[in-house]
Amino acid sequence: MVPLPACRALLAAVLGPAGRPRLPRHRGNRRPPLLPAAAAARPASGAGAGAMLRHLLLKLRATGPVTVAEYMREALTNPGQGYYTRRGGIGESGDFITSPELSQVFGELIGIWFISEWIATGKPKAFQLVELGPGRGTLTDDILRVFNQLASLLSKCDVSIHLVEVSPKLSEIQARMLTGGKVEPNPEDESAYMKGISKTGIPIFWYRDIQDVPPGYSFYLAHEFFDALPIHKFQRTEKGWREVLVDIDPEVPDQLRFVLSPSSTPATENFIQPEETRGHVEVCPEAGVIIQRLACRIEKDGGAALVADYGHDGTKTDTFRGFWNHKLHDVLKDPGMADLTADVDFSYLRKMTQGRTATLGPIKQREFLKNMGIDLRLQVLLQNSRDAATREQLRHSYDMLMNPQGMGDRFNFFALLPHHRLVHPDKKHNPELKSPLLPVAGFGELLLK
């Protein structure tokens, strides 16, 4: 066991009831057991699906087949009919449920992780919390509650929240949750397009791109963010690697199908590693670019990044899938109406840091949360719950987060940290150095006494 004194003290500080527990609103999770795309359910097209499909059919007739990445980009973020720009279906009435929507404990432990790292690096006088793709704002709201409970500890620290969000609809939902709707648009010449003050008095800014966020000591959070970024898909053939493309089905002209490129493409030349042994590979270049930017920022300004997502460490092949109304959905059916996603390749993220930062993980969600003290937090919430129904729902949400058959093993945590956070800068010159660095919470077992 690795004792984590700072994290243990923080956990103790937030063990009060912290308001009413949030109850789970759905008995599934975002990822049912995987099925081949052809076996996914094909519900009838929704009324809004036609516009995006017509747009794609016109584009394909004019240009020919497009990459899976281009298809995902259109289906998810097209300004007029994209899934996230128009719908953004999170929650019971949407297409998927995320961990923060299930239980307040998840967000509280993430908040403790950031405070623990802030303490471990000497309590800098200011830090930015930057969340990429904040969803409904639930996770940030839970983290802000932890910051408020630890207000005396943070009293001399200038804390600000920076949300990177492209969806106008979701940014409105976030603003209502975090500020009560008290926000104002920023002048066009400023990097943030909207700003406000949280209910606890912390400034919040909204941006469309990570590059717009001001430099400075920052903690970055990406929860179910990278899995929605566009991927390229590749298939090994007897003639070498070929890219999987999306085209019109000639037998059913108003439907789409997958085809293989007749020869190599620029993507096959640039994204397939010479040592690759798998027969089918998915690569997300946008994730690589964002990780590079985060690594450069952390190397220059300090801080850390915490990534939580479905993924693997370079072992899986075909993970591209769609979800509509909490059910698997054919990825080529009803574009713009369903959430499209693919597992994150953490080995690729690690490679794309280019050695600028140290990395930890991926580690299973159930291990990370257990290391952070979720069992103790659950016990306190159960003790403070007065009715049997609430206690049962708390246990159910805990099981959803921790069950190895569900989110517990499918979800992973991965961190980027400055090299000096893990290896003392003077250690190489003075091997006898006696001042050990504090362990990183979550990635080692938390010893609670």
C-alpha cells in the first residue's frame, strides 16, 4: 500500500453529506457489449436524420468516398445538422449516460485528485481547471463543490474554470448548471466566447478550441472526450494497408456502406506504424494533436492532465460504434441522429506526448476510484441517507461505476504529468537524496487509517 497523506486528508475534509446525493437515472451505461456494426439495431430513421443524409449523399456524389474521419466530423459537428451541435444527447432523455451523471462521488473524487496534485507541487498561487467537452457541466459542478468545501485551503489561490465546448446547446446547459444562467458573451476580439461566475464565486470562461485557453499552470480534464473525435480506419490486405472509406451503396442509393481504398492513401502512409501487428487499426490524429498541445503546455507551465475514457493500450481493432436511445445503432444509419464513438488507444496518446511529459496508466476505473477512496465515501453517504430507496440507488450507482462487467473495467484513467513530478530533478546528481516525492493519487493504493 502506498500512503497518500495529502489525499487522505482531503478525502476526510469532504466526507460530510455535501448536499443530497445525485441518484442514477438509467440502469444501463453508454457501452453495451460490443456487436459488429452490421448486427446493430436499425431503428426507423428519425425526422431530423434526412437532412444530414441528403447532405452526405450530395457530397459523396460530387467527391467520391470519404474517410471515416470525415464522415464522423460531418455527422457529429456539422454546424447545421451535427449530432453534438444540434442534439448533444446526454442523460436519460439522450443517447448515453456518463459516470458523472450517475453519482456525485465520481466528480468529488476527481476534484480531490486535482487538489492533491496542487498540494504535491507546492500549492501554486493560481491554477486553471480546463475541461475538454464538459457535457452538461455535471462533472465541473461536482468538482466546484469540492473546491467550495476546501475553500479555506484554497483561500490564497486564484482558481478559474475554462471550458472547451463547440456545442451552443451544451454551453447553454452548462451555463445554467454552473452559474444559474448568469453569463454574458465576450467581445469577438477575446479568445473566450462567453464568461460567467459560478454559484460559489469562481470565474468561468468558454472557448471553442484548446489553443484559445490562456497559458498558465493548469489542470486539464478530458472525460469521454477523446472517444468522440474522428478516427481513420485501416485494414491490412494482401496488397498492403488500405484505408476504410464511406461511400454510397450502389444497390440501395439512399444508404451508405464501407469500402476499401483501391490503393494506399496519405493517411495509410502517415499513421500506420512499421511495427504494427494488428490486421485492423483505428487512429485518431486529432487526439494526437491535442495530446501534443497538452504535453507542451504542461512541460512549459506545469500542472497535469487527467484523461478518463473507454479505451485500450494498443490491443483492440474494430471499436467504431453508434448509440441512439441507449442502444447500439448502425454507424452508417441516420447520420447526425446517433452518437458515434471509438475506443481511445492510450498507447497512441503516450507516443504522441513525444516524451515531453511523464504518463501514468491506463488504469481501470474501478482501481482508480478504489484508490481514491470511493468505498469510504459511499459509506458516509449511506450513513447520511434517511430512506431505503436512496440507499439502494446509491449502491446501484456505485455498482455501475465499479462493476468489472460494466464501467469498472471498460473505463480507464490516464495521466500526463511533468517529469519532475515523478522523478526528483536532483536525484540523478544526488542518488542519496532523502526527500521522497509524494505519490500520485489514484494510481497507487490509498492507505486510509
